[in-house]
Amino acid sequence: MTAPHRPWTLLLAVFAAGLETAALLLWGALEFVRIPEAASLTTAIAGGLFFLLCAAGIGWCAFKIWRLESWSRAPLVLVQLIVLGLAWNLREDLAIAGGLVLVAAIALVGIFAPPSIAALEER
């Protein structure tokens, strides 16, 4: 059995989603670290769980894109649109907003590149 062909553009999208997953894992972990200083224990725990669950969802979709399962394209596109909205909301801080736009753009270009679409449609 031959290994499926994964174009470099699709690997780019997986890499960008991996960066988002890592950032959310870190953010979720930091929420748990700051629990002793939090004004509300419930809010800190809920925030940490929220970011960890988001990381798990994005990571799962990235893994499924890597496995060439086309259904995972839509959730990853939605995540990138949310990231772009977040970047717009944080536009006062150019470093953070620029980083968010860069990662989302890389993911979108990787997902919608013709070789990526062809690879996902083959399966």
C-alpha cells in the first residue's frame, strides 16, 4: 500500500494549525497556573478548560487534514476566520494582531491551494 500524497501546501496548513494548537495549550495551562491569584476560581478553571478543549479540537482537525480527511477543512477554515476576527479586535497591538493574521493567512493559503484541494478530493 502506497503512502498518500500530501502536498507541501497542505503541510503548511497543518503546521499553522499546530501553532494555534500549541498556543491554546499554553494559554490553557497558564490559566490553571494562575488559579491561586484568580479572583474567581470557577472562571479560571472554566477558562483553562475552554482553551484546552479548543486546542484539542483544532489539533484533532489538523491531524485529520494530515490524514487527508476532507471534512476537517471546514472547521479549520472557521477557526481561521475567528482568528482573523480576533486579530481585528487586537489591532491596537500590531505584534499580536500581525502574528495572528500571519498564522491564519498561512493556514488559509495552505487549505485552499489547488494541490491541497486536489489531495483532499482524491480521498
